[in-house]
Amino acid sequence: MVITRKNVEYMSDFLKSEKVFADRKVFYLDLKENDRGRVLKITEDVNGRRDTIMLPMSALQEFVDTLDEFLDYEEEEE
């Protein structure tokens, strides 16, 4: 993927990117690849303050399964 910033083009290691908007937050989900493999980079932006985690693809299914458990729990509580 080629990205342009300030009229400079460079190759990005991003394979796919998505944004999720929630309240006053923006979550950036970026699938990246480096010499060690693929990772999902999740960045939370709240009024310009950013926090990021890097999730190896080898852990992604367990992460998704755990999120599903939280969703199931939330539905049971309603």
C-alpha cells in the first residue's frame, strides 16, 4: 500500500485498515506485516491522546473468542 503524507510517498506495511467510532473515541485497526509475521495494531484515540496494543495473529482467535464471551455475558445481563 502506498501512503502519501506531506507530498511524500512511501510504502506502508499496512495490509488492511479500518476505523471504529464509539462515543468520543476512534479505534484504528491496522493489519500489519513485518519480518516476524502479521500483527493487528489497535489504537485508541481520545481527543488526540493515543494508546496502542499490538496483537500477534497467533493470538487473534483467542482474543475474539474472549470478546464474544463478554458480549454473551452482556446480553445475559439485559
